[in-house]
Amino acid sequence: MLEPIEVARLAVDAASDKQAADIVLMDLRGLATFADYFVICSSDSPPQTSAIANEVQRQLHDNGVRLGHREGQSDSGWVLMDFGDVIVNIFSPAARRYYDLESAWSKAKQLVRVQ
């Protein structure tokens, strides 16, 4: 079984494989009870959002990690994927600015940033 940080890093790699933009891995341990890590990234279009989400789910599934819950739609500008201790957020640029999770969780340490 993978440790949560390994799951988060796999999600970062999967998003990067599908050309996600501005990928951030945030450490929420000690700040939140619902998850240990956020992976946040941006997508240029609904088809790319779908591709990123599908690749994250596929790579994690291939490594024995099950998706607990998925919210949002590719065309809504936001998809959330809950893998237990790791939550992946895929945003359109406008939705990312609106929700501004990096500011909301500014006390979280950014472990990875891929631009």
C-alpha cells in the first residue's frame, strides 16, 4: 500500500503527463483533518481537464489506489477527485482564480510546484 505522499506524487506525475499547468502539491498535515495533501493544477480546456482526470485516476488505480469520490464536470471548470488522504483539484484558469485554494490554505507548505 502506498503512503499518502507517494499517492500525491503519482497524481502530480499523472497530471504532468497530460500537460497540466501550474501543478502544486500542498502539505495539509496539521492544518486539515479531511486530507493530508492537495494536488492543484490548471487545464486549458474541458477535453484536457477530462484527460488529466482520467490519467490521474488510471495511474493511481494501476497502483492500487481507489477513487473515493469525484465532483464537478470537465466543462464546469473544476473537477475534484478524492483519494482519501489526497485530494486532486483540476481547474480552468478562471475557476482556479475564483476558488484560490493556494491563498485559502496559505499556511500549507508547498512541496512541489511545476509550472
